[in-house]
Amino acid sequence: MNHPAPEPCEIHDRTQQLGRQVFNATAAANNPDMVYPDWPADVALPNLAHREIAAEAAYYHYLIQHREHLGRDTEFQADYELLDWLSTEGADLRDYQTWSGDPEEPLRRSDRRRSR
């Protein structure tokens, strides 16, 4: 079944919604005590990082799909610069998400071999 292509304003609105989901998931992952204020003090709070990773992946995947409509929008310029940088490094978003940030370390997942 073919669905009509979304209008540019719908694409922009959906991208902003996904961006808010990333922001909220990041805030929750960094402050799980705010998400679960009634959590028992003697029990460790749950790790919410997986939600942040999933939200970020959905956001960047959507940006990739709609680069034609969003690529020149200054609101998303930094995100496209990140995607372009990852591409030039031969990496993907998962590589970036698992990278330590150390410039001495390669931008690769631990489950991949280094390229020679």
C-alpha cells in the first residue's frame, strides 16, 4: 500500500517531535530519580540509557530519510554536520554512541575490527 509523501511542514514537525523525544530521553537517562520519584531508596534506579540511544537513532534515521527537505534548514545543520562527519570517518551512529570521546581512541564499536 502506497502512502502519500508527507508535506514539508509535516516532516519538519515530526523532526522537531523526535528531537524533543531525544531531549526528554537524555534528561531522563541523566536524572532517573526525577522519572521515578517514588522509587525505593534501597533499590538501584533503572538505567534509562537504552531509551536515549533508541530516541537518538530514530531522530537521526528520520533526518537521513528527509535530508532533501531538511538539509538546508539551519535548525538541523549541526545534526547533518555530525552525520557527514561520521560518514567521512567511515562510522555510523552506533559507533558514535559507543565512542568514549577520547581523540586517541578510534571511532569504532568494540564489536568491530579496526580497519587496516
